[in-house]
Amino acid sequence: MSSNGPLLDLRGLRTHFRTDRGPVRSVDGVDLSVAPGESVGVVGESGSGKSVTMLSVMRLLPSPPAMHQGQALWKGEDVFGWGARRLRSFRGREVAMIFQDPMTSLNPYLKIGVQLTEAVQLHLGLDHAKARDRAAEMLRRVGIPVPESRLDDYPHQYSGGMRQRVMIAMALSCEPQLLIADEPTTALDVTIQAQILELIDAQRRASGTGLVLITHSLGVVAGMCDRVVVMYAGRVVEEGRTEDLFGDPRMPYTVGLLRSVPRLDVVTERLVPVPGTPPDPQRLPSGCPFRVRCPWAEARCAETRPELRDVAAPGAAPHRIACHVDITKAAPREPASGGAA
């Protein structure tokens, strides 16, 4: 791979789960790349496939019931072809993940110091004393006071915000090249959320680490990410630079997401939610899965699935959408159905 190629390159990634009622198509053909030092926001409603996509990259889903197709290339190598030994060196050392819930991500039976030193001893080859010094330094970096003594505390002796800081310290302790943050501020109050996000961004910029930020908050993405990937029903439906996607959204689903977010520069009486609910991944509708909720839907939207196409001006950065309709030229109308038929 060339030095300026992507760290992570997903090509037609599919992750389906076997069930008694048939396969659940949680991720259904995702193309996504992350360059060194780049921050990419992945947004979409719950169930759109954001977390499952990244858990697939980390090979953390048991197979069966998970079934993978396509490629997840790390520096040109497909992680689905790796054995257990290569995966152990990959997880934590090359790619690290901050999981969604800090309350359940730490082992309640082990002291914080044990959980922090395990990774650096495994990946960096440090002895116990140096690993403990490294763990204390990482706690200091994430703003936990008196870190040397806090290493001997159990997770229940930490608040929710401090547990999330421990998770960030653990993820960054081996200086990974890519950090995946899956809803890193879930269940935290607004003040702590801001502190955690600022901490992740500062650490990323200081070390040059790439970032994949999975979130429901478009405001967070606007402030932290270079590029945005919008997912719906297990697929990427829009992708582009943050300023392009926010300034000129071209996929109806993205338009709906942005309209549902309160803005300080526009006075509105009420927000406009996206109508209906996401489709059942076991029974996706024909054609475009968003068509039953889309005010721009046409007859062809029920017939063929739209592929990602570039709608950027010549010479501009890529801006790709999966939509048959040019919404800049067509007038919206009420969707045919508010449900997910």
C-alpha cells in the first residue's frame, strides 16, 4: 500500500445474522475508508448498522450467527483472512475501540490498574512496574487526579464520567493508529459529554491518530469530523466533507436528519422529524429502503436500489449519495407511507 493510502478501507462489507426467521441484514454493502489522521463521523438512526460495521472490522462478532462478506482492508490486508494471533496484535495496538457504555465495559471484579496494564504489557512488552507507570500517566492525561492511587480502585469507585475517561485512557495507551469511538458520551450529562469529546479530539490531534466517531449527534460531528458518512438500513446513503454535507445535503434522509436538529441561527416554531420508522432488516423493501418515508420518492425508487454516485462539481472533493432523484431540481411531496413497509 502506498504511504498516502487509507488505513481502513471497507469494500462491499456485509454482516448478516442467522436467525430462525431468516438472515438479518444489519450491514448490507458498506464502502467506507479512513485515511491516517482523518476524523470520520458515522451517523444514522439506531439500527442503521453503525456499530455492527465497526464491530465487524474488529472481528468481535461471534460467527455464527454473524456471517461476513466483502472486504475489510487494514493497510491493504483483509482482516477476515487473519488468524487469532494476528487479531490479538491488531486489536488495541493498531486499532482501539471505545465502547458505548462505560458502566458495563469495565470488569467490575478487577482493579482499574490491572485492566489498564494488561494491554500495555501485551502490546508494548513492558514489565509490571513500567506498565503501571504507563497506566498512571494515561490516567493523568485524561484528567483523573492522583492517578497512582486510583489504579488500585475498582470500577464502582469511579463516577460514570471517570469510567469513560478510563476507557479512553485504555484505548489510547498503546498509541493506536485508528481510534473507533462508539457513542463515547452515552448516559453522561452535557458538561461531561463536552469534556470527553474535547479530550478525544485533543488526544487525536496530538498523536495524529485517525478517528471514527459513531454518534447520533450531528452537532458533535460538525465540530469534530473532517468527513461524514450517513448510514440507513445497513447502507451508506451519503458521504462527503463535513462542510459540503451540512451546507448542501443531497440525500433526502440526510435532509430529514438535519431538519430535525435545533439551530441557533434559525427561528422555528417546531422541529420537523423524519416521518415513519426504519425498516425491519429482515424484510427490507424493494429498491431504496428509504422510499416509504421519502418526500421525493418516485416510481423507480421501488424498482432498483440506488448505488452511490458522486454529485460533486468537477474538481471538488467527492460527495456521494445513494439516491435516484436530484432533489435540487425536484419538489418534495408527502411520502406514500409513514411506516416501514
